[in-house]
Amino acid sequence: MELKLSKPLIFLDLETTGLNIGTDRIVEIALLKVKVDNSTEIKSMRINPEIPIPEKVSLIHGIYEKDIVNCPTFKQAAPELIQFIGNADFAGYNSNKFDIPVLVEEFLRAEFDFDLFGRKLVDVQNIFHNMEPRNLSAAYKFYCDKPLVNAHSAEADTIATFEIFKSQLEKYKDTQLEDEKGNKYFPVANDVAQLSEFTNKNKNVDLAGRIVYNEKGIEVFNFGKHKEKSVVEVFTKEPGYYSWMMQGDFPAYTKKIITKIRLGMKS
């Protein structure tokens, strides 16, 4: 099945030093770009994270410090990655919760003002979990009817995710669901915008979910003493809260979002 695309769609997978979005680093990245004509191009590289890789993590993805000592740092690789990504939308497996937030953190840490504005995000895992709850290896077996070889290799996982995605589009093209109001709809269509909406059930403003939209579409805090309070209202009444967050251990993208909100208060 060919994908209906108005602009490129990049499938990505990362191997990292750990699972902390704010502090862990990329050690391997694979990007599979599906162009509008459905031709594909893949870019994969290993990255020197400039911090130690815990042995327990290396045992999972098979990448040790000796393997990346001569590899470029993310800051060195960033211009090439930015050029390859261009204006593409993103897709991946659990990518909305992990891969995309980590990638954005790396760009911001390297002083590249990478923004997700205008990009659609399709999480293949969410399609899978909404339709057939499993993990990546089981998904590959379920949809593609073959075992996943070289699991936890960024490139193998990325290619597998792409193959699963195409199989999902074919399998669920005529599957109808019913929403909470009783309205029937076909959620899995060959349309990136619709799939982005289907796989993004949360109302996060930032990637970490510290700021969310409430039912009225207003940005509110999703943690701490000001949970469910308007960000604008809190920053107006308690300006020091903004400074506390900027100095705190929050992801760089969260800080970017609250800064944007704060600047908007002055316009």
C-alpha cells in the first residue's frame, strides 16, 4: 500500500544511554524518510553521547562506550540531521513519549532551535495498543507474520515499525470504532493528519505533559501545587514560579513552551 502524503514522513528510532528524557543521550539514531512519491531514504548513525553508557543499557542495545568513542557528538551531527529531516512529519513506535522528546532535547541542548510546530506526529504503538495491545516484536509477528530479527538495533526497529505501519493501514482500513458519544468512525485511514489525532489522545502542550490544555483549550499546569491552574494566571500572580521552573530540572522543551507562553502575556 502506498502512503498518501502531502510532505515527507520520517520513521525514527533511538538507542540511548537510558530512559530519562531530560538527561539521557542518544547513542544511535535511525531515520527512514518516506517521500511524497513513496520512495524511501534512510540515514542511521551512532553518536558519542559524551556521558557514560551504563552496562545494563549496553546489554540491551549492544552498544558499548568503545563502539562510539570515535563517533560524532550530537552537536556535530545535528546540521546533517536537520537537513535530512527538513519539514517532515514524524512517526515511530512509542515515539511520542520517548524518541521525539529525546530528539528535541538533544537539538535544544546542542543549541539548534528545533520546533515541532506544524509537524504531525504518528505513534505506531498507539495504533497498535488501541487496536491490538502488544509490544514491538509481537506487533511485527502479528502484522507481518515473521519474527523480528536484530531487535533493539535502531535501524532494524525503524524498518520493522515502517512495515508494521503499512500493514496496519491495510488491516484496519475498514475497521469502525465508536467514540464516547456513540459516534462511529474509521480511525485508521491513509491520512497522516487523522492518524496523528488518533494516536495523540493526550492534550499535552509540551512533550513531557507538564503543561496540558484543559477542556476550554487553555494551557494549565499538570503537576504540583498549581495543577489544573492556568499557566498565564499563575505567572501573573506568582512571577517567581516561572523563574523556579527555568532553573529547575525540567526538560528544555518544557522551558521553551513556558517561555513562549510568558512572552505571549506581554504582547
